[in-house]
Amino acid sequence: MTITLPAPVRRLSAVVCASALAVSLASCSSDSGDSDDSRTSGDSGASSSSFPVTIDSALGSTTIDEEPERVVTIGWGSQDVALALGVTPVGMPDMSSDTTDGTGILPWDREHIDSNDSSTGPELLDATSDDLPYEDILNLEPDVILAVNSGVTDDQYSRLSDIAPTVAYPGEAWQTSWEDQTTIVGEALGCSDQAEKLVEDTHQLIADAKAEHPEFEGKTIAFASGTTNEGLNTYLATDSRISLLEQLGFTVAPSVPSTGDSFAVQVSKENWASIDSDVLVSWYLSEDIRESLESDPGFARIPAVERGGYVPLTDPPMVYATSAISVLSLPWMLDNYLPLLQSAAEGESPL
């Protein structure tokens, strides 16, 4: 069954994407007619007064002397912002595990790669594992490497910085908000004004979605994942998954951990009832893992499950979109996400 978003929000989503892209392409894409086929990222048209720029991160300060033409992205979402600003990276992560069409390119990115004025598509990098493909990145001759929402370590940052100026995350690994990522990437590409407009338009999209769903107000929320058959992992209150749900009107449940050694805390089966919230969203690495965990007798005792407030996610692009929120993934996923959250907030989620 196809679930559609209420017409006002659907229209706003389309307007936000179209207007933001139009502004970005007009201001950050080349109109010089340069035909150098070796350059994928293209001339962003940024003002020369934007550079040099120095950007601080948790791993060090990076100075970008000139407008980057060849951009490589690592981690989650930096390619989304670059594409929204009219810049196609020469290299970006291979997302084959998060797509279902075999291309390795997320659906919201594919649309912009096809529409951006670039002679070739990006090279897809196996850049999400512990071992980064340094040689492949070096061969791409990047002017800048964007790892704004990633798990890059000090050693990796140092090695990447030997290749090109590298912009890492501003706080904790994998905990960069979509707002910070947008403004940081915009600054690195010389498109700060256009990035701010993207943030403004996306906030408006969220505000309109919240207004369309007053049933979210006052409902407590938690977000979990099931990656093995052994238990669930609950995300910290500071995680971007939780932050979006707060922006949509939910309240973080008191049971949601506020600190931890990572971005999620493991909860064993015997303690599942401690995940106490009105609504629980949980993604699963596979349908088999989901079925295994849901069939455990303790799963039905999770308060949100008992209340009909449970939202399971297994579709790879949807899992990624709700986990790696960006100015491109958000409009794409709200069409499916909001009806699921509405059913859960009203206690009508089936299991």
C-alpha cells in the first residue's frame, strides 16, 4: 500500500527542494561554460573573497586557500549538502548496503547527480569502513575532503590531511547535526549564504510537518536499532534521529540515555521493559533480525509496543534517511515517515 503525505506538506517538500536547488545552482554552480572533462565537482562560482577560510573541528583546524573544485566526501551526508549546493563530488561513499537498486547511490542523491552540470559521475569509495581507501582518494586529486559527519580517527584525519585539506566533525564522531553539517560544508565550498537558505527552508519544512501533526505533541519518544539477535541499542538523547523527532513535536522519554561511550547504549533482552516511551522507532539490519527480536516474549512487554506505538524500519534507504538526516534525505523520507509516526502516536501501530 502506498502511503501519501497530506497535500500541503507534499507541496512544501517539492517547493523546498526546487527552490533550494535553484538558488544553489544559480549561485554555486559554474556558468562559465568550462568544458574540462576531468573536473566533476565543477566551478562553484563562489566569491574569491570567501577564501581562504579556516574551519575548526574536533580533530584540528583546516585552512582552505582557494575555492575547491574537486571534492571528496567521507561518512554520512556531506555529499548530500554538496549536491544540494550544485557541486557533484569526484568521490563519495559507496552506499550499496543502503540502497536497493544496485547503484550504490542513494535515491535523493541520484536525482541531483543527474541534474547537476557535471561531465562524469562520482567515483564510489569504500570509505565507510575502518580502513579508508587512501590511495583511491589520492588518485582523485581532491582540493578538499569533507568528513563532517563521520567516525574519522586522529590518525585517519592526519593521513587524509596529507592528501588535501580535511574538514572533520565539530563535536563527537557521528553526532553532527544536519544544520551544522550544512553550514560547515557550505563554508568549505564558499556557499555559506546558500547553505543558510537550505537550513532555513528545511526548518520550515519540519515546522509545517509538525503543524500538520498535533498528535505528536506531548508524546514521549525513543529510537533503537537491532543489529544482532542479542538485543536492542537505544540512541542517546543527543542523536540526530532523536533531535528530528523533537523538532516534529515529540518529547524525549526520560528512559532515553543522555550519555554513553558511543552514540547508542545496548539494552539486553531482560531489560527491554526499561525502554519506556509512548512511541518507539527501531530500525533493523535485516527482516530476519527483526522477526527474531520481535518473536522474543520480552519484546511485547516494551511499553511502546504494548501501547501500539511501535514503528519498525527495515527498508535500507528509509533506515539510512532516518539515521543520516540531511537537507536532501529529509524531504525524501518524510512522505513515508510521518504516517508511520502518526499511527504510533495514536496507538494504532500493528505488530
